[in-house]
Amino acid sequence: MNKSFASDNHAGIHPALLEAMIDVNQGHCPSYGQDPWSHKLKKLLKQEFGAVDSFLVFNGTAANVLSLQACLKSFESVLCTDVSHLNVDECGAPEKIVGSKLVSVPSQNGKFNLDELESIIFRNGDQHFSQVRALSLTQPTEYGTLYTPDEIKRLRVFCDQHQLYLHMDGARLSNAVAALGCGWKEILKGIDILSFGGAKNGFLLGELVIVFKEGLEKDLKFYRKQSLQLPSKTRFLAAPFLKYFENNLWYEIASHENSMAKRLYEGLKASPQVQMTQPCQVNSVFCILPKEIIKPLKKKFFFYVWNENSFEVRLMTSFDTSKEDVDSFLEELNNLLK
Ligand SMILES: Cc1ncc(COP(=O)(O)O)c(C=O)c1O
């Protein structure tokens, strides 16, 4: 079977991350975060990320929902983009579980437009309106675009002006950090709470809610349990994260994924029949393909049509996408375009 270009979570488990699970599969040890690996991970995130506290959960939707739950009361709302995973792909989980309103804001290349944000009318204090209390950005965005540390700084200033918490959905944050060539602390400056992803970078499962703003951690362990997201055998989630952060495995994986996407982007761009729709900054490529080649190409290399009207497709690379996979995809595409 050819590799899929549909999503980075179509890949299996990275061998080193699987090995980390096997390494800790010995004997008995305390559960629910009381094992040595979970303690070590919390310590590492304090040192490397500047975290106040961190919480392992099973999946990314839960990390987002719990992050918002830490920030919002039921009568408060969060600003998010119209294309955000929160708004489009979580089946209303934030609304159901947090009970809060999502305020969807038009986006540009997947990002908040800072000038448009300024025109949002806040009716905080008025009992008839849901009270805006947080802003959630995705880094990298659902369109594979990036906020620079300076743009995040501007969002922070905006949040401070309106007393909002700043949440980051970092399901693929490693790809962003590898692409920007900055440090964890630099990209996270001004962020109050983060959903940090594992699955998209080669984990079996396990994501983190990482708290930076003192006080937001207070009730999270209770919300996590109530939301059915407290794993018991936490050593198997914590150990792969330790392996990931040690010896820069995260960088190796993310920069490889990014460079494979760049190769794919350049190959597609060379074809006059293909229209690129987004810059390629991380591990996704967005372009419009001629309608007639989509079906036969998809049969050989699975991928998703992102926009059924325009035939814009999304192609994603994974930790195990090779140069040969990319070149075979391009060869097949060029044969179909002849
Ligand atoms: C940007 C973003 N956030 C959050 C998630 C949620 O992840 P999960 O499917 O693990 O709930 C995804 C998954 O596709 C995502 O792309």
C-alpha cells in the first residue's frame, strides 16, 4: 500500500516512541501520574517550557476542551477562527462540556487578522451578552501557516487590553517551532494555556494540557477526571514524551515532516495545472488540482479534498514519509496530467 498523504495521524507509531513504551513495560508502579516518568515529565516541562503545571490526556480535542474549561465560566466565551479545529472539528464538545459560546472570527490564511479583531465589539459587563474571556489561536494553523513570535505578542497585547486568557492549540506545535527556528519559551511567551500534541508527531496517543498562567491549573485535575480523560497507566503516556524531548527527537521528526512537505510543494508548484493556495510553512500543502485527476490519484495515494467546491486538497507528510514517497506521488500526478 502506498503512503497516505491524508493526515499525519495516518502514520503508525514512531519506532523510538514505541520503544519508550516497551522500555517501561516492566513490573508494577503507581498509576494516575504517580509513576517516576510522569513526575520527570512534569519537571522537564517546568524547566524547558516554563510550565506552572501539566496534565496528560488521551487526545487533542480533550486538551482543547479542558484548556477552555480552565479559563471559562459557562456564561463566558472564546474567540476562535472560523476554520479552527475547535470551531469545525470537535462536534460541539467545547459547547457541550464547557457550556461556553465559541465566537467564530473570519480568518486570513487560517490566522486571526489583527486589524479585524480590533473591530470586535465587546459587551463585557452587559448581562445580555456572553462575556468574552479567552482567545484561542492554533499554531500552526489548520492551513499550515504560522504566527511569528511578534504576531503572538500583538495578540497578547490585545488580550491584555480586554482581560482575555490566551490559549494555543498546539496539536502540531513541534512543526511550528522547527520551522521558525525558535525555542519553546520564545514561541510560548504570552500564552496562558497550551494544548500540546503528540499523535500527529508519531505517538500512539497522549496529549498535554500545559498551564503557564498561575491559577489556571487549580481545578484542572478535577475537570480532567470528570471529562473521562484521566489515564491510569500514565507511565505509557509519559515515557514517550520524555523520549521525544530528550536528544531533540521532536526536532528530528518535525523538521523531517516539514522538509518532505517542502519537497512536495516545490514539485506541485512546478506544474502549471496545479494552483498553490497556501504557503508551505510546516508539514501540509494546500493546492487546487484539476478535478479529473483527483479520483485516480486518490486511489493510489489517499488524501482529502479540503474544499469540495474549489477542489482544493490538503496533503500532509508524516514522520515516515520518504523522498521516494513524495517523488512517486509527483510522478503519478504528472502522468495523470499528461
Ligand atoms: C489543530 C488540531 N487541533 C486539535 C486536534 C484534535 O485532535 P484529536 O483528534 O486527537 O482529538 C486536531 C486533530 O486533527 C487538530 O488538527
